[in-house]
Amino acid sequence: MSTTVAIAVITFRRPELLAELLGSLQAQELPADGEYAVRIVVVDNDAEGSAAEVIAAAAEVGPYPVDSAVEPEPGIPFAREKSVQLAWDDDALIFVDDDEVAPPGWLATLLTAWETTGADVVTGPVQGILPPDAPAWNRYSDVHDSTGKHATGDVLNKAYTNNTLVAQRVYHAVTPAFHPAFRYTGSSDLHFFLRVHRAGFRIVWCEEAVIQEEVPASRTTLRWLFRRAFRSGSGDSISRVLIEPGVASKLKALAYALARIASAFAYGLGGLVLVRKTYLLKAVRRFFSGIGTLAGIVGINHDEYRERHRPDGGDAVPGDLAGGEGTGSAELADPGSPPVADHPDARLP
């Protein structure tokens, strides 16, 4: 029998980017020596179903069937959880973002790595494609490029949903997957994969399974960098405190935050003495990450996804996403009809 694999995409009002991604997915080839049945699953987080035309067009031009659903409850965790529901019976689920493009060979490489390593989770790097007029610091920074950070076969303690294969046994065991506390802040994927690692599943890196991401101009500013570093630090500490509530967990987060801030000053001093811009940039990121980690201990985060940005990097466009939930639980879109994966918020830490 064929191994069934669903490639999951969540989207919200980015039709041009979604069309480019789906086209690149339909162009993927499978490993020559494997038996796979691949399909694409798109979850539209717009209650109006604005992605329907793009999804229908993609289903007509490639070898892989395209299934879709609308998740009317606004927020990334709800859309991600819907994709898990739709892939519940598949042998594996591959998460990618709607602003990414899969180069030729990406899918075959990821599936082959899964076969050869026997890992529960296989994750790969994301290479940012910068706009031509991006500020210079973007080009010597790794903020938009995770290639080269690990070697193929490295075992990690976390992953993200931007380029990751998850075996069915994982999302059947660690369920529900995505916590509503991260409705507009991001980090619901970090929280999930920290729990996956804690449950004893093995997360392996595949450097060759690189995917590319279109970086809008709005994400090439220092203002965005400061906010993203703060949000990442906050999301990390909130995730860990949710997983392991109590004073001990908060003290660990406090120690980590202080260490990040101290290392920021060390990198800053090194950057000034050695005249290394990479050190200075790392100092800035570590400082704001450390401040975010401190904020996360008391439940403060940055609602980065409350507004969506135009693909061309123009002004922010309100996304009709109001009412962030902080670190408390949020109601489901339809509490009276539990999904296959059974998502009562009470089960989440």
C-alpha cells in the first residue's frame, strides 16, 4: 500500500503568494523508489473563503489532488488544527507556509530523509528571498535564512511549521496540537513541537530539504526585527510555562532571559571592538529576545499577526482579526461539534 502524505497550507488573503506556492508543490516529483500518495490540503482562515478560486485553479494543473476547508475562527492555531484534522488519517503531514516556494526536489528530499532516518519529525531550513532594495543588514544576517544552522541528521529539541514533516503517530499522540493562547502572536508551532520533544519523539534536521520564502519589504526593517525578536522570546517562555506550570519553570525562563541579555552585551562589545556587524546585529536580537522572554513569564506577548501585510510590503492591511486572547484559552469555532482530533481546550496546559 502507498504511504499517504498530506502537504498542509494555511492561508489568509494572500492569493498571489498562495498561487505561487501551490504551483511549486504541483511541480514536485516523488522519490523514484518509494510508493507515495500525496495530496495538498489548504485551510483558508478567511470566513469568506477568498482563496477558493486560487485553490480550484491549482487542483486543475498538477498531479496531486487539492482538498480545502474554511476555518472561520480567526487565528493561526485554529487554522493549523483544522489542517491536522483533515490529515488525521494520513501517514504523515507536511507543514509549509503560504508565502513559501518549494524548489525542485524539495519533496523527494524530505520524504527520503524521513525514510532513511526513521525520525518522527523531519524539518529543514527556510531560505529567504529578499526584495532588491532590502537594507544591507538583511544580507549579512541569518534572520531570514536558517540554512547552515544545523547539519543533516542533527537531533533537535524543537521545530516550526514552515518546512516540517510530522509522522501520524506524533499528531495522534500529542493532541490537541495548537494552543489558542497563541491566536495572533505566533509560537503555537513552537509550543507544539516542544511538547512533541517532551513526549519522546525524535526531531531530525535535513539541510538539503530547503524551501524558499518571499520576504516582504515590511519584514526588512529594524523595527520589524526588534518586534520579532521580542515575540520569539516571549513565545518561548510562554510555551514553556504552559507546558510546565509553576515557579520552577518561571525561574528557568528568568535565568534564560538574563543569560540572553548578558550575551547581548557581550556580542555588542565584541562587535564594537572587532568591527563586526554580524555581532552587533546578534546583540540586538538577543537583547530584545531576552526582554521578550522576561515579558513572557508574566504572559505578555506581541500580537504580530493581528494585522496582515500586503505581499508588496506596503502599509498594513487590517485583517478583521480582533480580540486577541492573551495566554488564556479561546473558544472553538464550533464547540458543539468536536473535531476528529478532539480539541477541548481544557486538555491543554
